[in-house]
Amino acid sequence: KAGVTQTPRYLIKTRGQQVTLSCSPISGHRSVSWYQQTPGQGLQFLFEYFSETQRNKGNFPGRFSGRQFSNSRSEMNVSTLELGDSALYLCASTLQPQNTEAFFGQGTRLTVV
Amino acid sequence: KNEVEQSPQNLTAQEGEFITINCSYSVGISALHWLQQHPGGGIVSLFMLSSGKKKHGRLIATINIQEKHSSLHITASHPRDSAVYICAVPNQGAQKLVFGQGTRLTINP
């Protein structure tokens, strides 16, 4: 079966713009989590969605938001982009929210100039 | 919050060597993940384990729940094993997974 699909793979945006990233989980998986990876901070949790509801949120400003659709696909949005938002954004899907194996996508590499 | 420490941070070895990467965490967990990240960025889940040992090909992962410690071993290492290996544990609080800083492994031919 198909893996986790993230689109786009690469993105260049200008400061102040907004961006929307997409994640399609493995078929049947209902939980999607988003992570930001930067050289300085490593991998950090952004938020988790299950059954269209945000279950958990990491320590990120309100410019970072997300949602999940009825087909479990998820989007995350970053508004008013800052240079420091340049990072690899990864999503992971799991069958259930707790204690199940996480399958990661290839990530979206966002560059803010 | 669960703190995760990996060692070593960087490891360079010759092809064929036996590799060990260690992971320690501070708060009791029910399962631990080992992940592999290649230079392209994508992450692959290698193992999720809650006790004992798991083996996939040349990769072996062990965990000691009482000692809050896990190890990832690679037997007969190969240059294609060169990657960053990351361990991750669930957090007691709001976060889903807490990650170690990663171990950058380079296997020279």
C-alpha cells in the first residue's frame, strides 16, 4: 500500500507570505502528526490530529495551524512567514494516536527568503 | 517532559564493523522508536519496541525498560547504512514524540 505522501517536496517563499503543506497518511491510518526539523533544534512536535480533531499541540506560535479532513488527509498552514521558519516539515501517520508504529513522509523542505 | 539522550553523536566506521548506537530516556515509557534519516530528509521507521529485542536483517534493537535504555546494533555494516539514526519516545505531556538529537553514522568502504 502507498506510504505517507507529502506535497510539495520543496517550496521557496518570501517573508510575510503564508504557506500550506499537505500530508496524505497511509490508507486506514487516522492519526497524523506534524514535526519541524531544523539544524539547531532538531525534530520538534508541531501538532497531532485524530478524527479531524487536534489532540495535541507543541510549543509553536499561533502562526502555525493545521486541520484534518474526513479522509484523514491533513494540512498545516504557516502564516506571516519568518526566515526562521525555514525547515524540513515532516508528517507521520499512525493507525491510532497512542503506541503504534509511526510512518513518516519524505517531508516538505521550506525555504523562506 | 521526557528527555532523550543519544550517544555517540557522530560515528565513523569501516565497512563490516559492528555498530552500536545508544539511547537513554528519563521517564518510563511503553514503547520506543528507532528511526533512520538519509540525506534526502525522509525518515524511515526501523523499529518500535516495548521490551526485549527485535531484529530486521542486519539491524537489531534492544530495550531495557527498567534501565530506561535502548541500543541499536548494525552487524556487517555497509556504506549504505550511512545515515542519521534517531530514537524517539512518547512524552507524558502534550507532545506526541520526543526525539534524541540523532547519531550521524558514516560507514567508509
